[in-house]
Amino acid sequence: QVQLVESGGGLVQAGGSLRLSCAASGSIVTINTMYWYRQTPGKQRELVASIFSGGSTNYPDSVKGRFTISRDNAKNTVYLQMNSLKPEDTAVYYCKMVVLTFVGAFKDYWGQGTQVTVSS
């Protein structure tokens, strides 16, 4: 079993910044790709950032230039730095990691979600 715990969400004014963290623990051998998603009521979950084991990153146009994903492999942690926040960024943000466990297979694990609210 692997558990992902998120933190860092909150209320911020438009134009402000937040930094989200997601730390994994449990039966971890190594972690491959780490992701951040977001979801609002009535809308499908949206991928907002990816970081691969070698450090390469991907972002959709909606957040490119404003969000930065990073990782600390020693801490099994992924971060999302969010700058120049807009009201449309308001959502529950979820982390996901592709984890090699002691069972010997890669599996996806999700965090519990953290609320980000951007006021206009």
C-alpha cells in the first residue's frame, strides 16, 4: 500500500501564488512519473502538469508559464508552484504518482485532494 498526502491549498486573490505539496509513503521501491490534476463540479478531471523521472515536464496551454511542477525524489514528494492565479484556476487539485511497489509492478496512486480557491 502507498499513501499520498497533499497540502498547501487555500484561498488566494487573483494574481497571487500558492505552492502545493504531495508526499508519498509506504511500500515504495521507486516513483516514475508524477502528475497534478484538478477538478471542479460538473467538469472532467484535467491534467495540469506532469514530471517524468528524468525531470522533463509537460503543461497544457491553460497553465503554461504560470505553473511549475518539481520533484524531490529523496522525499518522495512532488510540488506545484502556481503563480499569477486566476479565478478559473479554482478547483480541487489532486496529485498522482506512478509507483513501483514491493509487489513488483507499477501502479497509480492518488492524493486526497486539496482545495484551491482564487477570488476575483
